[in-house]
Amino acid sequence: MINIVDDEVEDQTKLFTETQFLVQKLRTVKISI
């Protein structure tokens, strides 16, 4: 049970991190243009 919850939290954290990274990339691209 604990492992399953940990995995879910880890996935959400990963997703959040990737989203933040993409947003930063987009901002950089906008500035470049």
C-alpha cells in the first residue's frame, strides 16, 4: 500500500517537474522570438 502511494506521488512530482521545465522552455523560446 505504501509503495503504491509513493509511486503515485513520485509520478506526480515527475509530471510537475516536466511541466515546469516545458513552461520554462516555452518562455525562453518566446523571448528568443
